[in-house]
Amino acid sequence: MKQLVLFLTAVILGQSAFAQYRYPASKTVEVSDTYFGTTVTDPYRWLEDIKNPEVISWFKAQADYTNTELAKIPNQDKLIEEFKGYDAMRTVSYLPITKAGGKYFYEKRLPSEKMMKLYYRKVENGEEILLFDPQKYVEDKTFDFIASINDEGSKVALNLSEAGSELGDIRILNVATGEFLPDVIPHSVGGFPEGSNSEIFYIEKKSYDTHDPENSLNTPYKLHLIGTPVEKDIVIASSKNNPELNISPQEVPWVSVFKNSPYMILGLYTVENNPPLFYASKSELKSGKINWKSLATKEDEIRQFYVHGKDIYFLTSKGNPKFKVIKASFENLDLKNAETIAEGNDEWQLSPDYIVQTKDYLIFNKTKNELVTKTYQYNYKTGKTSDINVPLEGNFLVWDMSKEDNEIVLANLGWTTPYNFYSYDAASQKLSDGFFHMELNYPNLANLVYEEIEIPSWDGTFVPLSIVYDKSKLKKDGSNIAFMEGYGSYGMSAYMPSFSPSSLALLNRGVILAYAHVRGGGEKGNEWYLGGKKTTKPNTWKDFNACAEWLIKNKYSSADKFGISGASAGGILIGRAITERPDLYKVAIPKVGCLNALRMEFSPNGPGNIPEFGTVSIAEEFNALLEMDALQHIEKGVKYPAQLITTGFNDPRVESYIPAKFAARMQNENGSQNPVFLHVDYNAGHFGGSTIDEKFEQKAKEYAFLLWQCGNEEFQ
């Protein structure tokens, strides 16, 4: 009898434990696809019908349930107050835009304000003028904006969008009066081309519907003359008008013109790093038929281009995976015999992401793993390159302001160096605080330290790993909570050293922050990128898991105190890290993540991402997509970590049903008692909320979830 009671008690306790989280029901519907002899089941395909009332109700139920459960975690308000306190330690936040017509244009926010506003001032010490407040444009609405300034600084083209959709109207603001002109360019993205005062270049989407799978296909590139009807706008390039260019539906045409050059360049863009490029005489712009000539093919591996008069400088990986800049002439194009003016080597690669132009100089960085930088300037006239030596600690990102003079902004930053701006004149090589310098005073910085190491991955490849912590709180006995982030896609270096004031809320509680610079990113050049792309994508999460194993083995943390996160394409990384090694982690927070890679190409933003991840129509790439699909690797009954899966319902990049399907299956099949929550933000898109309050609230939920699950006493 006693044995029976114990057995029944165990059964009841077991049922109670597994029923601890009563998620909204997620039905399954039999759906399958067969690719090259492999059948793939997809029982949550019904969630892709995003406008179906049943699906809308399911999302709402998930959102309400998650919000209710997260609200039970104590001290989230305390975290938000800490974030606000750290935010107030920077007296003002600036974001420089450009210098035009003798005016500085910039975004600015005071600690008491919810969003950046658009300002200008005529000279460095002149009167500051507020141009645009995004919370006052339409009553009771908040708009995101991107500003483009015309050549003489008299007009601003504002790309306005709501709730993270990244798609809205282009409006033109008169700088002198602060009033909008009548022009409205609907459901488009664009701005003033270089040297222009009255023309807007833009790509036109079909509609405002971010859920329409055809909204971003066959987009025309158009020219609008301010003051004329939109219906009369000129198509500069499109698949329909330019059949000779073989523009695919997913390629986005984009034209660049240059104030001091007679040439213009057309690129056909997806996420591919090496787009095909064409050029033509700028005089043909309004001719009705432009004679586009080939400038570079994908095989030329051109990442970026920089035009100076009749010369053109290319950033390329061809012949050097650590990148080089070559110089050619429009009048005698010969890329094979172009002059090399700068290149990377095994120790210092040329950074592909931060190269800018001034009137007389090309400014660029060389880096070690994109973690340590050296900055240089190349003189167009003399052909000589010199170091930029300034008495500041940390790294620099270069920020161009104008091609009319030689002023640039240096953004100084690092893991323990709060970012700040300095003005640098390339001609005189003089550094000053400049207008965008900010006063700040953060506590406890003296105790913050970082380590830059390289650890061996599964195949012996050494992977850069950055570790940041409070040295007074590190115990090296496995008791510290660790929070590691990663990305590993598009050849981007997503985690360059930078200090986030809100991270003090974790660091001051003894949390170790780690950043795994895995293959698929750009930290070690083009080969590092290709080592985590399509068929080699497994290296991305295997590198990440190797970093976690190293941190656990060396007692920085332990598996029951280890949290991880990654966003967007980083969802592939996080999803496969936990489905391949669920034993390594206590918490996973995939944010707006690509967790169902097999179905990405059928989503609105999917076709343009085929060059990065692949297509199911090619056998080799289908197999690669299947391998990187986290949803397809969930196994029923396996004990997975606690998960806070996030999505912005208006996300135009990773459609909401992608993370939602993963959450539904994980809730139904997870064998552990750990919670699996789907957080749905109806006021956000891919990059979270628009206001600082929304951003702080979201971050507080993520931090609180991590600290709760990893055992921090404040959050139990």
C-alpha cells in the first residue's frame, strides 16, 4: 500500500510539474512537403496564415499568457529605474547625421525624453533649432524616422513609419520654416541623392502591408522632383523597364550619384555582399533610357565603392580574404590591373564596415578580429597613407559628415569605454571634443574588465571570445550567471566592442557577459564568413557551443546558470545551439529569430535572403536549410532550457509566424519543466519598441527572465 501511495504521489507531482505552465492550446494540422526524396512535416503551417482570425486569436492568447506570467517575476520595475538612472548619467545623447549648407544636422535626446528628435544648428556654436519631433507629427501616435538632407541643407526627406514596420511615407520638410511640403511619396524608402537639392530617389513597395509576400518583389527605383505629382515620377531602373539587366524579382535596384563626378552607379542588391554593379553618365539620368554598362560582376567580389571625380575605389575580397582597396578609373576600367592602395593581412584585416570619404581623404580601419582597431587616412592627391594617432583609449568608428571639407567624427568606444564622439580634421590631423561630445559619469567602471581570447572549436578552429565582468564579483567556481550572445551571418561583425549602460544592471549583480564571434560573421575576413554560410552553417552554432563549454569548463559559470541570446539571423544560432546541446544552457532568449529556416524564403523578406541561407529548390541548399532549421530539430520529450521567444508583430524582416511556430512546437513537445514563453509586441517590428520606455520595458523582461531562471534571489 505504501509503495502504491508513493507511486501515485510521484505521478501526481510529475503531472503537476509538467502542467505548471498551461500554455494556450496550439493545434496541429497534418502538412508535409517532399524535397529531393526527403519528406518534411510541418504541423504548425496553419500559423503562417497571419491574417486568419484564428491565428490572430492564437497570437493574442500567447501574448496575454506570456505577459501574465512575466508580470509575476519581481523587481522588473527596479530594473527599469536602474536603466533610467544610468541613462540620466549621460546628460544628452547625440547621433550625428551630416553637415550641409553650413549646418550640422543630428538627432538628440535628453534623459527626460522618450525618443530622439531631429535638430540642426547653423554653425558649431550657433542656435539649436528643433526640426522634427516624432511624437508630435500625428496626435497620439509615435513614428520612427530616418532623415536625408539635401545638398544645401534647405530640405529634409523624412522616411516615416509606425510601430516598427520600417515602411511608410516619404515627406519633405522645409528647414527654414519647419513645415512639410505637400509632397507625399507613399509606401516607399529613399532620400536625396548626393549633390541634389530638389530630387528624391526612392524604391517603391506595392503597399504598406509588411505581411504581403510580394510586397518587396520587383520594386522599381524612381525619381521624384519636389513639387510635381508622384504619378509623373521617372523610373530609373526596374525589372520591367530594364530587361537587358536581368533583374531578378528579389533584387532591389539602387542608384548612387556623386556631386563631383560625371558618373552614376546602379547596384542590384539582396543580402549578397557582392552585388552586380553598372555605371552610366549622369547626364542620362532623365533621358528615359539609360545606357547602363557593366562595372563589376559578383565574381569581382566588390563589397563597397567610393567615387572621387573620375576615379573609383573598390573594397574587394578578391585575391585577399582580409580585404583590400583598389583604385580604378571610369575612363579606363581595368579591375584586374587596378592599383592596390590598402590591404589587410593575417594579423590586421581591413575592416569592410567603416570606410568613409572626406574632401581630400579616404578614411579606413584595420582591425584584429574586429575587436581592436587602427585608423588610417589616404590622401587622394598624394597617394600617401598615414596613421590617425589620437590620445584616446579604446576603438574608433569613423563617421563621415561631408565631402565638402575634411571633418569627420570619431566614435570612441569599447567594452568598458562608454561611447563618445570627437571631431577630427584629417587635413590638420587635429582632434577636439567637437559639438557632439557628451558629458557622462557612470559608476563602477574601474571594476569592469574584459578578456579577449580565442578558444578551439569542435574542429580545432580558434574562435574569438570576448568576456566582460566585474572583477570584484568573479568567483571562478561556476557560481556566476553568464549571459552569452552571438550572431554569425552576412559576414557582419555584430558584436564589436561597445559599452551599454543598461548592462550595468547585470554586471553589478555579478553576471558575466560573453560575446562569441562565431563563423558566418566577418571578424576574421571573408573566409570566416564563408565558413558559416549555407552548407557550412553548422560551424556557427558549433562554435557557439564550444565557447559555452570553455566558459563552463573554466568555471566562469555552469550549465544551470548559463543564458544565451541572439537576434534575427542569430535565431538560427540560438535555436540550433539549444536543440543540439540543450544540456549546456539554462536560458535561451532568441529575439525576432529565424527559427524555421526552411520556410523563410516563402515569407515577405525571404527571397532577398536566399543568397545567404539558400533555397529549397536546390538539393544541396535544401539539406543545408533543413540542418539549420531549429523547429525541425525539436525532439519530443527532450529537456530544453527555459525560453523567452520574442517577435514584433509588424516585423518586416522575420515574419512573426517564424518564431511563433517554433514556440508552439516547443511548448507542445518540451520534456522539461522550464517555461517556454512567446512574447508578442504589437507596437514593434524587428528592432523593438520606438520609445526609450518601450526599450527599457522589453530589456527588463529579458533580464528578469534570465535572472529568475538562473537563481538570482531578487527575481524569485
